[in-house]
Amino acid sequence: MDRRQPPQTDEGWYVLHDFRSIDWDGWRDAPEHRRSRALAEGVDYLSAATELADAEEGDSAVFSVLGHKADLLVLHLRPTLADLDTLERRFEQTALAEFTERTDSYLSVTEVSGYMSQEYFEEDGEIEDTGTKRYIESRLKPEIPDSEFVSFYPMDKRRGPEDNWYDLPFDERAEHLSAHGDIGRDYAGRVTQIISGSVGLDDFEWGVTLFADDPTDVKELLTEMRFDPSSSHFAEFGRFLSARRFPPANLGAFLAGEPVPQESADPHGSHDQSGHHEHSHSHGHGHEDGDSHHHGHDSDSPHGDDSDDSDDESVRSELDELGVYAGQPHGEDVHAVVLYSAADSDELFEEVEGLRKNFDHYDTHLKTAVYEPQESDSAAETAVVSLWETDRAANTAAGFLADLPDIVRQAGDDEDDSWGTMGMFYTVEPEHRSDFVGVFDDAESILADMDGHRKTDLLENREDENDMFIASRWDSREDAMQFFRSDAFADAVEFGRDVLTDRPRHVFLA
């Protein structure tokens, strides 16, 4: 008798969906002092959970559930079951718990499987692709998105007499999931997921939690996926629960029957003791092992950490004296994600264009573009640059972008024995474009003779030849600074003031 090959899995954080109903009659009839205490202790508990007062890692969020199935959803992610166990019992010690009853719950654990990356398991978890590494990390240790709407449901793979998922060969299952994931990638930037395994932990095999700002995006995604064979032939679903996120400090408005804003008006998180809300503070989609695709969500900064903050500050100060803006790794006024790809530029642009249409749904998205090397520079890689108003949005975008074809590295994830700089916002007045390229060529000749210089590439936006991007790599920080202190660089800065339409920014990366 043949035994089908199960996927290997690696597990990350444990996930608890805790659904509570409110005893509204009891709440209305309770004396003021009981309600005041319940509200205060409820806010304290929920705020402590979302601020990770109980753990070094994880995440928590609070939601108002729509419909009759529950009133509150408290979603916890923690490294261990003991962490979740403590959180559950700690809630029961609050005065708020006296007014609630648990109507449902779901226990699971985040995971990745061999459907996504056989290499991850064959090489004992050591993989070369930085984008894949970051994606796997984001799947095992996800961050709960800020999106307003959440939809949760459990699911199984069908084991019927005609359609039995577990009787399919491994390669056929992997092919199904890959095609299923292609649908989800069309919703990148609109729907984010947390997929968690629950075999042996709860009644179904997986828990699916989808996040979006527009609930209809989730509806459209799930409708489209219903027609995919991975769902139509092989999926069984539990009940769906939908909810809206709100900050813990807005619990008073929730209990008072008032509109519950997604943001709190008061950054100090105050609430009165009468039980009434005051202004306060706030803190996709795939099936079977959750590896059919991702709506990437990175829990780590995509650029890593500079080794010495004081040195960074001295670099910025020195360049500021030269009249050059030198930003933090993400920039101060923009947050940049930069990846380099060896893929065909046309193929890469087509993929990026699809992602950009989804990114444009967000007000925090400033720009995403493909920068190509000069035709004479066949050794240079193509860069994808994505600019955002917030660090969180940039991190989320990094997860999507890491799935682009033939990504060779992401800025900030480079080898330890070198130091890189990126210059962006070199938007040249059209009549001076040839002059700018000529000055760059002169500077490149100087750079070629400098100790510690490895390479410098001039890339141009394939949609706007006047928008350019410069990437350099050096043996060390000091080698790069020698150039920035040089007369040649000072002359280039002075020249740029006359021909650029915006100030250039140098973003430094360890």
C-alpha cells in the first residue's frame, strides 16, 4: 500500500482567537462603580497585551465582532503555549471578565511547509535567497496588520470518496497550491493573511485570518478562489466571523454603544472611571499549510541595523555640512525599500506594475518604480525602489516585493564585509540630462581609482529617463567617506543644484 508524502513543516508562534460575548443586560444593570472598575481593568489588560508587557515577542489586537456569534475578538500571537495560557487566565482575573462569556475560540500555530520551499528543509533551514528567508520569517513570526477589517474561518482539506486531498501525490498537491496562490497575488496590498496550522490543536486543520481595509476585497478574493480546484474540489470550511479593529483604549466607546473609531484621539490613552469613553490612545490568502502564496508582512526592518548609531550621526552631520542630505537607512521623510533583481527587465516591470496597482490603494504609498542600468553596463542589476510614508507600510511592501522574480538581494541584507550607499531623487531637468550623465561618467572614472571602491551603477527609471538612481558599494564606511569628502564630490553636488528638480538623498546602509 502506497503512503503519500506529507509536507515537512516548521512552526513559529502560537495563535489564539478568543471570542467573547458581552452580558449587555448585566452591564446596563450594574452599578457605576462596577462598570468603572471593569472598564479600567479591561483597558489595562488589553493595552498590556497589545504592548507586549507579558512577552518579548508576539502581537495582540482587539476587534468588535459583527453579528450574533460574538461581541469581542481578542487575537493573540505568542512564542509559546504557556504565554497564551497565562494571557487567558489573566483576563479571567479582570473585573471585565465578569461581564463576558467565551462563545468560541481557536488555537493554532503559524507554519511554513515544503510546498513553499523544499530547499528550506533540505538545507536544514539555511537558504541563500534573502527574500525567501525574510518571507519565511514573516510567516513564522507575523505582525498583525493595522487593517480595519478582519475575517476569520477554520478549514479542512476534503477527504471524500471522490475528492481526497490526502490521496493526491505531493507534486500534484504542490501544483494545486501554486495555482491557488497565483489568485491571491493579484490581491497583494489589499488583503493580508495569517495562516496557521491546527492539526491536533483544534477542530479543523488550519485557521485562516484575512485582513483588509475594504471588506469587499476579502469577499472578492474568496469568491474568486471558490472557483479554483484547490477550493472547489478539496476545501471544507467552518463558520466565518467578521470584525472591526479598535484600540484597547476605545473600549469605553464600545461598551457605551457609541461609534468605535479605529484611531484614538488622545495620544496619552486616558479614560474616565465612569465607564464612559474619553479620547484615548491606540497602540493573501492560501490554504493547506498556508503556503500557496503570501501577502507578505515583514516583522523585521528590511534594511537591518547600522552597527554604530553614533558613527551614523557623524556621517549625516558631516555630509550636512557639505549641503548633502544623508538619511537614516529608511530615510527621514520617506521610507524606502530597494531590491535588486537579475530578471529580464520587461518581465520584472510587468510584475512590479501589478503590485503597484494594489499599492496605489494606500494613501501611504508614494512611488514604486523599476530602475534599469545603462545599456553599456551589462553587469549592473536592475533595482526596484518602493517609497512609503511610514515604516510599517514599507515593511509590508517589502514582503510583497521579495517575491519578485530573481531577487538577488535586498538593500541592507548585503554581506558584512562591505558598505553600500544609495542615492535617489536624482530627477534631472530634461535639457540637462546628457550633462548629468557626463558628470556621472567623470565621477565614475575617479571612483575606479579610489581605494576601497567596488562598483557604482547609474540606473534610470524605465518610465522616466530623467529620474535616476545611484548605487555604490565600498569595502568600508571610511572608504566611502573619503569620496564624499573629496573635491570631485563637492563639485558634483554644486552641479546638481543647478540641474536637479529635487534634492538628492543619500541613504546609508551598513
